[in-house]
Amino acid sequence: MRPLPARRTRQRLAADAALLVVVAAFSVPLVWLLLASADAEAGLTVRAPDHPTAENFSAVLTDEITFTPVLNSLLLCGSATLVTVACATLAAYPLSRFRSRLTRPFLLGVLFTTCLPITAVMVPVYGLFVRVDLIDTLTGTALFMATAQLPFAIWLMKNFMDGVPAVLEEAAWTDGASRLQALVRVVLPLMGPGVGVVTIYSFIMMWGNFFVPFMLLLSPEQLPASVSIFTFFGNFGQVAYGQLAAFSILYSTPVILLYALISRRLGGGFALGGAVKG
């Protein structure tokens, strides 16, 4: 019979080896991205550039290729994220604070809407947008992206809101605050990490959305970066890999900055969660 510590050691080594394989699978594309962005003759292979250069960044740092599409993405995804977070907060509050027989069926119905593929609803949405004259507008596209992201945001927001003690709101009501004031001044500050998670998740999902703006935006000057990135794919299989890598790094920068700004709050908890004890 083999010693038990030896068996545990083998299992731990096997688990570590599996994790290393997963890390390598995710790291190789990132390493290629960094190396290819500094290589004027970049290809699909991962190799260090013979003569590192910034030509790829210089080529893509133009209004037409980078600045205008990224600005369109910021306007589109930023406004859609604000609408999603605001609507998710207002929808999650009654679901979290009021008990009803319809709460669970409603939540299950909301969850079911997240299972619908976006391609299944784009044809009727496109026809509706043509009728109401919202086609080829950033406003209409932002509203639809917010609507598509709202169901899952409601689920996340409700779970975080359930962790805020209701007695804190009752204390605010005693002091003369309304429900809206208690929500804004008491509940939301206590669930700051939850709001940050919903904000980051919604923004990231919208930032990488290609299909919706591709279908609803027709003018080239209104296309976001998630759609304009396909300009680096030429005809007959020709791809400017170096410029594509450089643009991808620039395209990822706003998401990384957003996470860096909110990450401090993500590590915290509900600071006054124990205020009702004692």
C-alpha cells in the first residue's frame, strides 16, 4: 500500500501541471500580442522582433482608424452602461425588499431572457428600429445594448442588494428620508463593490459586442472600435498582423483603466454591514 503523503503529492503535482497548461493557453496569445505590436513583419508565429519598432502604433494612431472609433465606443458603451446600472438598481430594489409570490417567477423570466441568442431577435429589432427611425443612431443602439444587458445586471444587483440590512433603511426613514433617498444615500454606498462589479461586467460585455453595432449602425463614421477592427483584415486572406496587435492593445486600454479605477472598491465589503449588531 502506497503512503498517503506520496499519493497527495502526485495529485498536487498533476493539478499544478494542469493549471500550468491552462495558464500557457491563455498567456501565449497575450505574449504574441505584445511581440507582434513591436514587429514590422509580424505573423501568426510567436517570435521576438528582430528590430523592435513603434511603426505599428504610428500607423494606427489616426482619427479614422483609432481615435474616432474608440470615442464612438466610449460614448456608446458608457451611456449604455449608465442606463443599465440605473435601471438594474431600480428594478432590483423592489425585488430585494418586497416579498411576493410573483417575485420568483419574475426573476426566472428575467433569467430566461438571458438565454435568448441575440441573433434570434435582431431581425425584428432591425425592423422596429427602421419604423421608429432609430436605425443608424448611437442613441438607439445604446438603448438596445442596455436592454440586452439588463436581465443579468438585475440578477447581480439584487444579490448584492440582499446583503444590505433593511434596518438601516428603516433608520433613514425614521429620520425623514424617502425610499429614493434611502436607496441613494444608504443602500448604494453600502453596496459599492456590487455596483462596481455590475458596472465593469456590463461595460466589458458591451465593449466587445460586435454584432449589435454592426447591424444597427450603417455610417462608417459612427462605427465603434469593435466593428472597425475588421478593417485590418484585407482581401484574399491578407492581414496586417502588426497593426492589428497594436490596435488591439489600444482597444483594450479603456477596459483595463476602468478596472484599475474601480478595483479598490471591489476588494471591500459592505462597510456598515455590522452596524445593526450590538
